[in-house]
Amino acid sequence: MQKVFSRLTQFPRTSSSLLRSFHLSSIMPVQVGDTLPNVTLYEGTPGGKVNLQELGKGKKMVIFGVPGAFTPGCSKTHLPGYVQQADEIKAKGISEIICVSVNDPFVMSSWGEQQNATGKVRMLADTVGELTKALDLEVDLSAVLGTKRCKRFAMLVEDNKVKAVEVEPDGTGLTCSLSNSFIQKL
């Protein structure tokens, strides 16, 4: 790892996005000032394609990621907070509140229905972890959830630029990415 990093630092003015393209997640996760990646997420069904950059054009959005739909922390605390505070968040000029997880769109849709998220929080599936990898927020939870998943995070995005971001220090905790903590950044 050190050898790769020292090679990258030999290039003049190496940008954080270049470093991220090498997936050195321990060095450069998503940061303020980054542009949202051009990825496709899925809403409701595999046919419900949502291009994240197109969705974000000219909008102010909150995007939060969770390790897995229907998991205890995500279902009892993380998603419910954003659902309950959706009106307060949107009153601050937020046009979209988006929940992302490495799950299939059917699971995300069912979870959203169970949590009464319809009309409040958009449930978008990162089916193969494309967004998770692009943001360098991948965490290996294969021993407990069967695959690599998304670290728990929250970010404020304006016109596809990250304006604020909080990533749970251990990737799965429930502190800085919760709605009642993150709302202070809006």
C-alpha cells in the first residue's frame, strides 16, 4: 500500500478523485467538494433506473447510506429518523432525501413501504455497490450480511457537489449520520 501511495504522490497536483479511482479507501473517502459519481441506482424495480447525476442537477439533496435494508439499526433508528424529520429537512430547502443501500430494488421498495417512507425518503438500490465503491465507502460485512456493503454515512449535496459529509467512524455505528445529528449541517 505504501509503495502505491508513494508512486501516486510523485505526480504533480494529484487530485483526490484520481486517488479514489485507485480505490485507496483508507486514504481518500468521499470529501466535501467532490462531485457525485455518474452512477445508476434503482428505484422499485430493475427497470426503475435513476441516474444520480441527472437527479442531482440543480437540486439540494440529502443522501444517506446504510449497511442493509431490514437490519436492526437501519430499521429501528437510521431510516425512521429521516422519515420522521422529512418535513423539517425539506423545510431547509432540501428537494430530495435519498436512502441508499447495497440491496436489490424490490427489497428497498418493500423496506420503504414498511417504514412509511413513501413521499418522504426515496429508497434507491445500489445493486452492485457501484455508488458505494465510487465514494470509497465499502465495508466488508460478508461474515454477517453475506457481501460487501455500504458504510453508514450522510451527505448534503448541492447541484451534484458534496457540501457536507459524515461517515460513521466504524462504518456501522449510529452517531454522526443520524438525522437528528446531520440536520445541524443543513
